[in-house]
Amino acid sequence: MPVWHNALLLFPDFALIALGLALSQWTSLKRDVWSAVERLVYYVLFPVLLFSTSSRGHYTLGGAVAVLLAGIGALVCGIALAYAAFWLKADRRCAASGVQCAFRFNSYIALAVADRLGGAQAVSLVAVLIAFGVPLCNAAAVWALARHAQRGLLRELLRNPLILATAAGLLAHSLGLRPPELLLPVLDRIGNASIAMGLMTVGAGLQLRGLHREWRLSAWLMTVRHLLIPLIAWGLAVALHLTPLQTMVVVMFAAMPTASSAYVLAVRMSGDGPYVAGLVSLSTLLGAVSLPLFLGLVQT
């Protein structure tokens, strides 16, 4: 499939990001408004979406083992490569705050793109990857910040709403529990709202200030995020003989821009918020190019 076709496929998601940027720059909806929206999405709307997708997904963990091995395996390699940044001659606070941007992924974009790439089956596979990937990436991100700020890792993990929501969803799915039918439309509406509002908050938070301070560190972290992790995922998918749809989902998942919630975590744990905001913004811009390219390579 041509690269330009994939770019058009991703247009609705990046259009919402552009809309958030436009609203924050040219209307009265300034940063203070979007900060509140960001917290609403991070602490309420997105956890509900994660619980809903992981508990109701049309998948079996046994059938998704190969996909998990490729997707989560690529993330583990990415975490190891990202931690190599601590050996660079960079500001320790920037490194502790920014290292998460090399391996965290934007779940809002992943779920939205999966729906258009492969429908319900692709969404279910992404939901499984998110369910396992969010706790892993959050643990790795919190460890780096907790180590720098000398705060307890376990305490931070137990307070993380994304980890709690995915753990609850996986438990409900394994036990065969399902939300009451009356609540299903409510969960669906909250899920749709979280994706749209999440993408707009990504745009509203775009800023590239501060990256020049540690350009070597930034270059390494973005190389890991937008080149090395997708290539590793592609290699693992080929080695594990995944189906074309599974391969596309795994590579798409691995090529995601970094999570916008990285900024929220950095600020909450006394990290370098402006530097992380710059990395998130740069990753979003790079993802608009790298994601269609990798999808095109997989589909050739």
C-alpha cells in the first residue's frame, strides 16, 4: 500500500492533534484549560477506556502469545536501549525525565489507527498489547524518575491509574466477568471521548522549547522510539511467522509516537516537564512521518 495512502489513513488522528494546537494558540482555551482536560483524560477517561477494551476484547491470551512476544519484546529492547542514555554526558534530571519518551507509546493514536487498519480484530490485538505494555512502560518510566527523585517505586506504581485500570480489565477478562449491559453504552461513549480529547490535548501541549539543551540525548531517545523499536518489532514478527494483520498491528504499535501522559508523569514526580513536553511534541511530529513509512514497508 502506498505511503501516501497510509498518511491519509492517519489524517483524522493528526487532524485532531492539529485542532488541539490551533485551539490552544488562537482561542481563549489556553494552557490552563488543557491542563485540566489532560488530567481528566489521564485520571478518568483513559483508564475507563483501558478497562473497557482489555476486559471486553475479543481475544484469548493464548491466541495472542505470538503478538505479545513480538510487541512486548520490542518494548523491552527499547527500554534497555533507552536506559543507555544514562551513560551519555547529559543532565541527570533531563535523562531521568526524558528516557520514558523512548519507549512509551500513544495509546489514543494506537486504538484509533488500529480500528481503521483492521477493524475489531486489530483493536482487540492492540488492546492486549496496551494491557501488557502500559504497566511495563509505566514501571520503567516511574523507576527512572523515582530513582532520580528518591521516591518509592512500588508506591508510585500502585497509584498509577493506567496500571490499575489495565490490571482490573485483565482480571475481569480472565474471570469471564462483563460489565452490565446497561453500562456498556456509557463505557463506549467515555472511550470515544477519551481518544478524541486525548489527541487534542497532545496538540494543545505541543512545544519544542528546551530540546536544544540536550540535543544528543534527544537525538538518541527519538532514534530508539522511531527507528530501532519498530525495526526490532518487524524482525520479531518475521521470526515468529505472524500473519500479515498481526505483523501490521505489531509494527504499528511499535512505531507509535510517545505518550502525551509522559509530561504529566514527569511533572507529578518533580521531573523536567518542559524538556519532556518538547520530546513529546517532537515525537508526535516524527510519528506523522515514520508511522506511514513503516506501515508502507510492512505492506509491500
